[in-house]
Amino acid sequence: MIAVAGATGYIGGLLCERLREDGKDVRALARNPQKAEDLMKAGCEVVEADVLDPVTLGPALEGVEVAYYLVHSMGRGADGDFAERDHEGAENFAAAAAAAGVRRIVYLGGLGDGSMSEHLASRHATAEALRAGPVPVVYFRAAAVIGAGSESFLTVFYLVRRLPLMVTPRWVTTRTQPIAIGDAVAYLAAASDLDLPVDREIQIGGPDVTTYGGMIDELARALGRRPPFRITVPILTPALSSLWIGLVTPVDAGVARPLIEGLATETVVTDGSGMELFAGLRHTPLSEALRDAAAKVPAYS
């Protein structure tokens, strides 16, 4: 039995479907089971559970061997600090997994040192909270995930669709190594094999290293457009940038701000040894990943 916390999220939902396609028994953990009807139709067992409510986690993890932690509350809601909530949820999950006899926890965090980004620092702190317990943890670390439901991708998508000219801060020159959603899900699904010795930190990325400006230009070409003209200014703060993105795109400004703060940090794979443990997985070129993701974005205004 495999449990997925965060199953109603974009990556969590795709992972549940992939695991079911692979013939695995999947228990989808959701605060609101009504939002998991598609997972029920895919053959998943849906269980009501909240990582901030330890009472619900014990029954949800009973009989589970591999548990995925794909919960991240970044910037949503005004009731407290998202980093604090994420840390509390990870501690609760680690304790409940240990009590239930779970043999492996799998977590997806972010690349980068986090020194300039609360978002990236919170991702790493979440991993450390999970690893503080006795259950072995596979700690995947990735840069931007390129997929139609990824907020980092959608931010770039709508900027390219709507702006022939952009006023951009210095982060457009920051190097990054994005990964296609299908590749990221394939790594996560492969980690359910308890025979694989992967209980460690594993940096994952696509085959192409670019910059955020380069990703903007590549997406424009994937859409059959001329890359937008960019004017780079040094004084565009994350707060101003997030408000600007909130006006131009459907991405919530509260979510956009921590994302933008992370763009100042280089997110490139520095240790590829972890990827070598997963033989045979595809590494989708960036141009193909962007085309596929753009084709699957729902109708836009």
C-alpha cells in the first residue's frame, strides 16, 4: 500500500494516477475528499486526512509501506506563516509514519541553498523535519517543474501570452535546470520500489540548463511567437514583482511572491549521482517539455 499526502495537488494527482497505472494500491490523503473524485475513478482509495491534525494521520497511514509527502502551503491564506505550517505538518507526518511502520517516506523539495528565499528554505526545512524521524526518506530536489498545472510554469506562460514587452528584474539572468512534469513524476513513482537504495538526497533536473530569461524566450518560440522584448531593471522588488504578476496573470500574488523570491537563487543540479540510480528514465528536452505543457493549459482569457 502506498499513501500520497497532497494527492489533490497537481503533482500528487498525477503521481497517484501513475502509480495506479503501474498496478500499485494507492491511498490518496486529502483534507477534502470531495476534491478527489477523479482519483476515486482511477481506483485510488481516498481517505480524509490533514497533516496539521495528527489524529487523522494514524488511520490514514495504517498498513502503508511507502508514504509520499507532497504538501506545500506556499503563500496561501492569511492564517499564519506558511513555513511554520509546513514544518509542523512534516513533523506530524514523520511521527505518524514511524508509528504506523512505514518503511519509506518520499518528498519533493527544491534545488538551491535557500539563503535568499523563504520558499526554498522552507522546502529544505520540511525535508529535515521528515528526516529527523526514524523512517528513511528519499529527498528529491528539483527546480521548476514544467507542466500545465505548475504555478511556476503558468506564471511564465501567461507573461509570454500577454506581454510583448516586459520590465524584468535581475532574476532573468539566474541559471536554472527545469524538469518536465512527466520526468518528475517518473522519478517519484520509481522511488516506490523498496528494493532501490535511494533513501538519500537526490537532485533531479532536465537535460538543459538555461536562465529564466532563456526559458521565457524558449516558451515564446514553442508558442510560435517572437520572444518578448525585455527591459531589465535592478529595483523591481519581489513585492512589486508579485503584484505585477498578480495583475497580468491568474497566479495569486500571495503564491507569486515566494516563487519570485526563489528566482534569485540558482537552481541547477550540482550532484547528478542520485539520478544515476534510476536507470532508463527519460530526460525530456526543455523545448519539448514547454510545448507539451503549453498545449495542455486550459482555455485562458
